[in-house]
Amino acid sequence: MSYHPVSNCIGELAQPDIKWFLEQNDVVMIHVGSLEQHAYHLPTLCDAMHGIEITKRISEATDVPYYPMIWTGYSPQHLKQPGQGWGSVTLRPSTFMDLCYDVARSAIHHGWNKIMFIFSHASNMKVIDPVIRKLRYETGAFIGILKPYSERDLHLIEDVVTSPPEDTAGWHSAEMETAEIMAINEKLVHMDRAVREHTHTPEWLPKSFVKEDGAADVLFEDERFMVFPMDHNEFTDSGVIGDPFQATKEKGEKFLQLYADYGIKAINEIKKVKVAPLKKRKFDCRADW
């Protein structure tokens, strides 16, 4: 039997094992999650948990290694009221951007030509564009992001979801997320605490503006052209957006595998991409202050 390292996680490997992966292909994954409130029935690590599970499944099928999970992200809207013990952690935009940049630049320094971020928390997408553009423009590396979750667009998981459209199955702490954590570790799901809740328009907005779900925009005059900065607790009291009671462990396993299968196909295509010699590999600014 040919040699294979004992793990696909770079944090569990020594230099000869990491070099073995680098000789197989030039793609590496960086998973970035979140630590934020997920209502009364799900763990604060929810987004990170399903994201790293999907990352591991992609890695096992493609032999593309991954860095240890970055467990927190950009979540200012999830802190809720002070002193209430909700547990959320948010990085400031500059901190988040610097963290993602530094990890990716370190990976490029060591020989990886293709960096695939795996973002399992939607708000991370709000502040990442300058980072991935700088990485590409500065080094010439191939940079991408996989978002293994659904919110409004449920096309990938529509055959598994049973919640009606008004119950927003892909949103916060609802059917999809509850089911995924059930599949990962049922002991962390407390359905005796779960509630079903729809979003409502914040009190400070006229009722002519309709808050339909967790997206940044609101409905006004049958169009979604309006965006207002708001905190999560301003449009959902519990933190739930949808119906967690539709969740089952079996659905969760299907959700996880559907996202993983999508990622596997994408990574196998990305392996084929030819990257020109990088114009800047050495991480010269690694001690800048």
C-alpha cells in the first residue's frame, strides 16, 4: 500500500507529510467559521461545526488538505444585549481581513498556488472581497471561496427540505442548521428549548418596510432595493428564523453530503487549473506593524 499521511489537516502533520500533499496537487483549503448565538437550542459554534464537517468530507474525497478551523468570524449583529451570556464573538472587519490574509499568505509562502476559503457563515462574505483581490493581485495565486450553505436559494437541497417557503428553511437556527448539528452531534441540540419564529420589521422602521428573512435587504413596494444596518435581535426575539421542528438527523446527513458533493466536484475541477509561476511567494511583510 502506498504511503498516505495519517491526517489531511495541516495542523496534525509534520513537514514531510505536508510536502507529500503539496506534491500531489497545489490546492489547500482554509475553513473560516463563526462563534455566534444560535437561539436557545443550538451551540454557538453551529456555523463552524457544519462548515468543518463539510471541509473534512471534501478533503477525504479529493486529498486536498485543509488548515485547522478558524472558529470565529465577522458577526457584529449577533452580540445581542450586554451581560446576557449569549456567547457570540465577533472580529472587527480589519482584524478579520488581516487574519484571512495572513493565513493565506503563509500558505502561499509554503508553496500552495491555489487557496480555497470555505466560509460557513454568510456575514464573513461582507468583508472578504478586498482580501481575496489583494491576494490575487499581489501574488498571482488562484483564490476562491466555497459557501456551503443555503439561505434564500434552496435549489441544492430542495428535495430534502420539508418546511414551506414562508418558514425559510435555510435561515438561522431553522430546519437546515438544526438538522446538520443533529447529524454531527445530537447531544448538542436541545429541542425542548426550540421555538418557531418568523422575522418581524424592527420597531424603528415603518411597517411599510417588510423584513422577510435574515438578509440585509428589506421589502418595500414589492422590491428589495433597500438596506438598513440592524442587529439580529431587532427582527427575531429568539434568534430563530424559521421552523427548527422540521429538522431530523437523517435530513442533516443529507444536507451535509449534498454540500460536500458539490464542493468535491468543484475542487476536482479547480485541480485542473494551470497557474502561472507566482510573482510573489515569499511573505516579506509578515512582521509589519
